[in-house]
Amino acid sequence: MFTFTEEDAKVRIAKYIAKEFDEMSRGHDLFINLGVGIPTMVADYITSKRVFLQAENGMLGVGPVADEAHIDPLLINASRVKVTETKGCSYMNSADSFGMIRGGHVDATVIGAFEVDEEGNIANWIIPNGKMLGVGGAMDLVSGAKKVYIAMQHMSKKGKSKIVKKCALPITGYGAADVIVTEYASFRFEGGKMVLREISSQITVEELKEITEASFAVSEELGRF
């Protein structure tokens, strides 16, 4: 089966989600929160002027990663990477930032995950006995955002499926996932089922099933990307 390098996989995921947000923003503004890791990469590929990216630290109008000539040490994203501002960028305190999230004013959030299961349960904040700071804003995002996108590589570093039948790790949100995007596929949760909507042109559905522990339905209008 075809395999992507780690960097190619991450870029592929970020580009896919950015393109979807660009298309969704036609005709109206979108307010999107980007979590740590692959999600922050989405900012580098957004082209629409109607997509406004929010960081939990209170920045609304997060732009792409800053190059050496445009670094401002005070401007960072959720991954603590130096970023740029977009036109009209504004700032708020942490309480207002979380009020925006908890108040249902974020159209979508993009977060990573250790595991997501076929019921849409998300485990993304701790691996027992591992070094993690805590659940952070993820618990607010999975309950406050109107849509939850999971951006993650399909397999763990140990070669195991990260889309599982049932999460074994501590849960961040029950039934909270709306969309899963990996380098190989895009799944949507529809009517209580996980549905494969698009698949990488480099693999077959049969190959995808071999690397996916969870069961899923296949859309009659299955697309390729």
C-alpha cells in the first residue's frame, strides 16, 4: 500500500481542511479555532478573506507562520509557533476568548486526537503515564464549537489504527466528532454512523479497511482527493 512521509501526510491533511473552509466561507464569514499540532498548519493554506482563525490566547485573525523577516515574539498560535496577523486582526482577553468558544460563536474547531472511535468519541488529551499538561481548552471546544474536525494521521507511530472501534484512552468528548480527516480519508458522522465520504487516490477502499480498526459505511457518492 502507498505510504506518505510524515510531513507529506500532515500537509495533505491541513490542505484538505483549509480547502473545505475556503469553500464553506463563500457568501458568509466563518470563525474557526485551530488546536495544537496539525490543526495549526491549516492557517498556512487558507485563501478566503472570510475565514477568521481564532486562537485560545485571544487572537482573532491568525495568519500563516511568520518568516524570519516578519517575526513578532508576541504573536503565537496554539502550538506556540510564531505567526502573522491577517487584515483586521483583533485581540481579546482569555475570558472573552473562552466566552466566544463556550457561547457557541465558533463555527468549527480543528483538533488532533490520539483516538477517535466509530461512535464519534474523541480521546485527545492524555495517554496514561505520559507527560501531558491536562485537557486544556479541548473540553470547551468539543462542546462549544458548532462542528468538530479531527485532523490526525491515520496510524500511530507504532503502526496501529487511530480510528478504533472503541476508545481505550480517557475521553475528551462523547459523540463529539463531526469530521475526521487523515492523509488517506475523510469520514463524516451521519445518522449515528461513520461514513467514508472521500478517499485518497493512492489507495483502495479495501486497503483502507485493512488499516482502519473501526467499521464504516461507504458513501454512494464516494469522492477522491
